[in-house]
Amino acid sequence: MEALIALAVIVVFVAVLMAKSISIVPQAEAAVIERLGRYTRTVSGQLTVLVPFVDRIRAKVDLRERVVSFPPQPVITKDNLTVSIDTVVYFQVTNPQSAVYEINNYIVGVEQLTTTTLRNVVGGMTLEETLTSRDSINGQLRVVLDEATGRWGLRVARVELKSIDPPPSIQESMEKQMKADREKRATILTAEGHRESAIKTAEGDKQSRILAAEGGKQAAILTAEGERQSRILRAQGDRAAKYLEAQGQAKAIEKVFGAIKAGKPTPELLAYQYMQTLPQMAQGDANKVWMIPSDFGDALKGFAKTLGAPGEDGVFRYEPNESAGNEPKPEDDSDEVAEWFETKTDPAVAEAVKAAEAVARKPVDTSLAASPELSKGFDVGALSASPEAEPEQR
């Protein structure tokens, strides 16, 4: 029985020795080991064998980057206003031995160092500078903390200001100021909008007036050019009509004169023709009385004796001269006046009319320069300088 008890005690003792001599340190952690109270080594992420009752693990340190948020701290600014600022510090243990032996509690040390540094930095700034210089404050805090905590085996990665809360009275004043600034900007923007609207309206009215004036100008030019062409064409038509009328009268006179010569008129025939003409002479409104001359018969006799010759019966009759059939004919100018009777439209006029019709069918454009047909249709110089129109104008 005593042997069994002794064996059990031995087994328990061996188990305790084994538990004391073997330790597992997980990854991302570091164990600081002391031997007889003196630092010997630092192990991480491995199975560690310790000498029982001689070696011991002083502390285990987390090697991952840590995020520590500190409560709001009252800070006095350069213009004697107290603001409440809370910070967040991102740091990592890089030397576990220094973190264990150089400082008692490195988290408290980082907190106190952050508070004092923040007060020093913000104390040299006004409230407005503090509110608008977060990045500058963060950078200064990180540099000071990283330098001061280096001997503790820490590396400060980032320092962020979570919030900056001024006193309630200052917040109210700031809100009023912000509201006034927003109203000011809204008023300015409204005025700018009215200004731009007025400018655009004036520009549109200006363009409209310019287009209307330009349209009136071009319409007047087209009207004048049309009137000019119309007068030219009417004059040409009148000229051709008068020429044809004169030609017809010449032919009629020639035919009448030939018929008279061929008929060998006697004084009696002339008297008869004269008697038929007298009533036509008396048809005018101003002719009330008409008389036959007393020597009318003698005049006809003298006319017949002068132009005629006595026949076998003693009556004077018209006898044509031998050269009567050889009189020179009027010169034939039909080739010269052939173009007077052309009825086709002048190409320049037709082109101008076609361009004007095309412009009338097109939608109104805001820029005259954007319509080449319009400028082409308004080219008066092209009409005046066309070779077909030149002889007509002369």
C-alpha cells in the first residue's frame, strides 16, 4: 500500500515537472523567459523547454498591431477655448524585451504621452486652425509618439483624432455662422443665376434681332433683284412686242402699197376711200363738225395726173415705174434679234429662285453662317456678273 502511494506521488511529481518544463508559445505572441530572475531569451511561435524551478516565463506580449482608443481629453486652444478631443492610436510591439523591462505598462504610457503631446500641439493653435488642421495634428502626434516610444520597443503607425467638440456656446455660434455663410452663398448663386439668365436672354434677343435684320436685308435684296429682273424681262418683252408690231405694220404697209400699185387706182377710187375715212375722223369726242374741202376734186385730179398716166379713155391711172419692183428691201436682222424671243428662264435667275425656295422650306437656323444655300441665294453679284444676263441689260 505504501509502495502504491509512493508511486503515485512520483507520477504526480513527474507530471508537474513536465508541465513546468514544456510551454507552447503561439504565433504572433512573444514570451520573455527569465532564468533565476534574469532575462535569458525571447521565444515566439514554437515549443519551448524550460528548466523546472529555474526558468520561468516573465510575460507574454502580443506582437500584432493594436488599436487603442483613449477617452476625450479637455484641451485649451491658443484663443483660450476648451475643446474635447478623443484620439485613436495604432501601434505595434517590435521589441518584447523593452516593452517588458523599460516600462511598467506601455498602454498607459502611450495614453499619457498622447494626451500631453496633444495639449502641446493644440495649445499653439486657434479653434479654427484646430478644426481645419486634423491632418497636421495627426502627423505631429505620430512623429512625437513614435520617437518617444521607440525605447519602449513600440512603433506608432498612425494617430487619428476621432472628434473635436468645442463648447456648446461655441457650437451654437459656429452653426449660426455656417448658416449665414450658406445663406450668403445661396444669395450669391441666385444673383449669379439671374445675371447669367439676363445675359443669355439679352444674347438671344440680340441674335434674334440680328437674324431678323439680316433676313429683312436679304428679303429686300431678293425683292429688289426680283423687281430688277422683272423689269428687265418686261422691257425685253415690250421691245420684242414693239419690234413684232413694227414688223407687222411694215408688212401690212408693204402689202397695202403693193395692192394699191397692182390695182391702178383712179381718182374716183381715191375719192371713195377718202369719203369712207371721213366718218372715222369725226368719231372723236372733240370733233363736232367736219367739212369737205371745195377743191377736193381738183386735188385728186392733180394727184392722179402727177402719179398716173392717161389711158385710152382719157382717165388718169397709176402706172408703176420700171424700177418699182427693184426697191431695196429692209435689211433682214432676224439673227440679231433672235434672242429677244427666247422664252426660257435665265439660269442665274432660276438658280436664285431655287435657292430662295430651298431656304424657305428649311427650318430657321440660329446662325446665318451655318446655311451655305442662303448665302449662295443672296449672291447678287453672281446675278449681275452672269454672262447670260449681260446682253439683256444692254
